[in-house]
Amino acid sequence: MLEAVNDFKGQSFDKLRRSCLRRGALFKDPLFPATNQSLFYKRSPPPGLTWKRPREICRDPRLFVDGISTRDLHQGSLGNCWMVAAISCLASEPSLWKKVIPNHMDQEWNEKRSDLYAGIFHFRFWRFGHWVDVVVDDCLPVSQDGVLLFCRSATPREFWSALLEKAYAKLNGCYEALEGGNTAEALIDFTGGVSEPLSLDCEALGLSSERRKALFQTLAKVHEHKSLITCSIRGETVESVLDCGLVRGHAYGITAVRKVRLVENPPRTGGTSRLFMVRMRNPWGTTDWKGAWSQGSEQWQQLSRAEREKMGIVVRDVGEFWMDFQDFCCYFTDVVVCRLVQRTLLWPKVTEEMDRRSRCGGCINHRDSFLHNPQFMFEVQSKEEEVLICLQQEDRRVLKKNGGGENLPIGFEVLKVEVNRCSRVQLVVEQAASSIYMDSRSVTLRGTLASGRYVVLPTTFLPGDTGRFLLRLFSHSHVQLRCAKAQKGQRKSSWPPDVYAVVRCEGDAVRTRVFKEDGNPEFNLRAIFYRRYPDNNISVELWSTGLLWDSLLGAARLQTTEFERSRSLVIDLRRGRSRSGSRGCVHVETSTSACLTDL
């Protein structure tokens, strides 16, 4: 089924292109003009900078030359390696880049029909649950020496990477807005997938071959399913070069994960050795790795080129290099996996405007306001289910030009609730899972949940912070995420008026006072019964002179005291004005002394 695509700021590629061809003019984008405002918001442009169309840069420009590959990407003078590394991963998978570069053959230059060229291109990015089509003209910033200032291909007449970068800059406000970022953000924007950050414990991985093997198998499985992987080395000094040639704070792409067997020469017992290896790519287009299996290292002398090709450990592009996985674990501290999930179950109204401060309750530390946050319910029907929950906030990078652009610290809690609950939670119950809180575009949690009903509360860290969010849940079986609402006919966090409770045991009964106000009754009833037959049930009945819904049972909590012999307690809900009304029962293992309070 085709996914809906929205035109960015109402610009339709087809309409604009037809208009240009009809007038015989090349497209000039009024929303992203060839001026300094599209370049920078803080620094000044370099001297001699000009804007040129591809035909002014070379004689025979092309969108693609010999197809698309990772060698088409060189970062340029912008600090956006996070984006270039993501595009590098994108270029390795046709099913992905063809979504980002739609109808690529129709956008190609036609040397025989130059009259069909309008100087307009379009690219698509996934934003907040939708694909957005971004139109750009082909005017590109060129340095004083005639070279493209930013991202460019190793082939001077190929322009797809430069034009894609321009469209992404337009989406984010300007080129400078792309300075510094998280590779996970770009991977989501290019695929619509879910990015999971993996923090590597280098010391533990270095000491344990089993942990290294488990991590390798995880990455191999991820890569086999065509998910995208990038990695980096954490450090205080960004882009400082280590003795081994790797660069701190620099994003690399993982382009292959291989388990290979090398024939030993001279042969020892068994005659072979097994190696876990990963192929990396540097967006700068240079191979700086100096360790084992680096370019020209002695390890390659063990293998002929034919053997390398047979084992699939060839270097395909400029900037690619191989590493032993043990060396990888010694240096790299962070891995980002972008999973291209096949089955998506979304809350139908994919975004929520947090424009009322009463809805922004902050994290669970703020007990007075935490439950004011939006609540979403789902049910696990199988014995257990692995779920992937992703909370994403609206990108604020476009606000950098006006001094903003900082992400909110976000996260979420997963509470396990009663199996018959169908309304909002009003008292913090069992915490089934918790995400971390961070000022990232997205926060992800993967976990296995037992059978039961759950409520997810997406929150900002502090109460009162407003923003828009997208909550997504992925699972192997059918799990539906829906909005949890207040009980019908009631205000949030309130019961109907004229509520009272009756506790019965072997013919004796104790009744609470009637709560006339519309609020949260706390019965605080304590009773002692002397039972002749200890196996008999104790009944707690909730009554109202008006109508009580069956869901009221889900809004009652029993606080019990210890008793030497625990017995089954029956909660008996009756509705209507007389005992002839229908009733529903829920059995709860508890002791004999109980106090009822609102959730």
C-alpha cells in the first residue's frame, strides 16, 4: 500500500516543474534562495563563495554516475558527519534510497532533451509519522577554487549527494543548522525506522569473548535484516585523532558484518582460524585505521584477491576499511542501530499537542502531576511478548536560526494495570518498564512483557514543558495501542457522588458513610469479623444511588493489613437502585482487613 506524502510548505514538485517548463525558465526557490540566509545564521560565508548550477560547474552533469554508492559521499566543510554517515548507510540499500530520491530516473539530466530540464529536484524525508516531499533548485554553494563547499561526490559531475544535502538543509532551516547532530536522527528521517542506541562497555567486552560473540551476533542479525548501523567513539575532544588513526566523536558507518575462516599457513591443529570482522566507512572518504587488517597491513598477505572475494571481505569504496571485531570493541563506545520494522501499530492520532500545562505532568518523580500526562493502553494476550516502544518529539533544529533548537528531555513509563481496566490510571501502580530520559529526538525501549494490560505515559522530564510527540509501538503479534480516557460521564480523577461501601461476612455487615461530593472517596473502613467457617468469602460491595459502571471496579484499590490466614476476597459491584441490579465479581487474594481508596 502506498504511503501518503505531504508537500513541504505546500510546494508541489510536479506543478512547479510544469510551470517552469511552460515559461522556459529554470526554477528559483523562493523559500530557500541562493543567499547567505540559506547558508549560515552565526558565521560569515568564506570569501569568494558563489552559487552555481551544475551546468556552470561541469560540462556534463549527472544526478548519478554508474549508479549510487557510498563512495559518492565526501563531507565537505560542514560539521555534519552524523548526516553523511547516515546517507552512506542509505546508499548501500536500493529499497531505502529510492524512497528518499523518488522517481530518480525522471529527475536525471537528459542530454538529448535539454528543453525538459527545469533546474528543480525533490527528495523525501520521514517526519513525525509522514513522508515529506522537499523541493529544491539546483543552485549549489561553491568555494573560491570552484569546488562544492559542502557534501560532494568523488566523481565531479555527480550531484545527487549535494542536492540531497541541500534538501535536508532546507527542511532544517539552513546549512549551518546541520552542524552537529545524532546519527540516529538522520537514520529515522531517511527510513522511518526506529533507532536504538547501544552503549558498549569496552572493558567488559575486552575481557569476555562470550560478550563479544553475543554483540557480534546481534549486529550480524541486524545487518542481515537490512537495518542500518553506525558507530562512534565517545570523547571530550571532538574529532581528535587517536594513535590508531580513528577519530573521536566522528560517525562511521558499518557496511558489512562477516564471520570468516582463514586457512593457517603453516597449518596448525584444524588448519583454520575463525575471525569476526566488520567493514567500516569513514564519511570523510579516507581510510585512517592503522591496526590489523588496515589497508596494506601484513594480515592481507595471507590472502590472495580471489580468496578475499570468495570470503566477501573486499573493500568496495574509498573510505572503507576492515577491522577485527575485538579491535572494534576496544575502541568504539557507541553503536546506533536503525531497525526497519515491518509491522507498525500506531496510535491512530499520531501526534498530540501538549498545549495545556495540565497535561504536561513531568516524570514520575513529580507524583502530584505525573498522572496528568497522556496515557495509552495496550494488552499482551500471549504468555509473553517482545515489544519495542519509541517516543519521538518534534524536531527543533529549525529553531536554531532564532536562538532555539534545544530538544526537551523526554522519556516514558510503562505501568501494569488491572486486566479489566479501560479508563485512565489515577494512582501509580506496578511499574513494568521505564525508559531513560534524555534530550534526544527519540527515546526507545525494547523489552519482554508478560500477559496482561499496560499503560504507557510519555512525559517530559519537568512539568509544564510543552511539545508535540509521536508514540509508536512495535510487536511480533497484534498489539493495539489506544488512548486511555477518563470514565464516561465523570471528570478526570473522580467518582460519581453518593458512593458507599458495604463489607459482609457470614451474615454480618459493616457500612461506610455515603460520600455526597463528586471527588475521590477514601472509605478508610476497618472491620474485624469472627468467622465460624474460615473458608467463607468476605464480600466488599460498592453502591451508589445513581448508576455505577462496571469499569468502576478498575478504579478501586484495596489496601490490606496482614492476617494470619489469607482468604479470597470477593469485590461485588452492584448497580441500580435495588439489589435486583446486575453484579460483576472480581476475585483478589488478600487478607480479611481491607481499606478502599480511589486510584
